Amino acid sequence: MGVLMNTIPQGFAEMAPYGAFHELIGPLYRSKRGQNTVVGMHFEKKHCNAIDTLHGGMLMSLIDTALTLAAFEAAPEGQYAVTQGLSADFLSPARIGDWVEAEVEVLRAGRVAISLDCRVRKDGGEGKLLMRASGLFHVVAPR
């Protein structure tokens, strides 16, 4: 059984928007699952493509947000991480009302780069796999 629309799973807290873009696509919610960073959202009509499934661009925004959050957490103290590369495979569609989570595992966190793996699922960590992705983030000093 899926998560009811407007019901946020236990352990998730609303994220403050990173800026105007996140205000448009949100709200987004964050949590931890063990060492992994998780970002979740309810799929709404505003996230649809022409055939009323979750737009691929929205999924890419979700994974980039989740990967960025995990990379920031893994970066050396006082450093930032910026997206250097994303790779993604779309496996299954989501429908309006679905709770969708992007769970990120840090594979390697170095002084120069951070490598991450991401799985997007419907209805939580054991739910149907919608997408898999990987990210490479470059570590940079603040300006």
C-alpha cells in the first residue's frame, strides 16, 4: 500500500528551498536511512509530463538535489561540492499522488571528488525501483 497523499513518512522533515527553483518544485523532504541521505516528495500534477507521469526533468532535479545534499555532507569541512556529472537510467513511471524517494549512498569521498550512487523508488526504501543514477561531484573551496 502506498503512502497517502499529503502524508509524510516518519523520519522525514521538510527541506528549506535552496532557491526559487526549489520553491517551484517543492516541497521536498529529507531523512537518513543508515548512512544514506534520502530526499522524498509527493508527485503532484505540476510535476507531470504530457502523459500524466512524473516528468523526467523532475526526476533529474530530484536526484541532483539528493546527490548534492549527500555530497555536501560528505565534503571535507569548510568545502563545498558541485555537480560534475550525472548519469541516469529511467526504469519505471510514477503517477500523481505517489511518494517518491531518492536514496543516495556515498561510494567514495576524497579531497577532490565525491562519487555517489542513487536509487529512486516509489513508496520507500523497499518500493518499486523507478530510476537509478550516479553522480560525480567536484570538491571546491568557498568563495
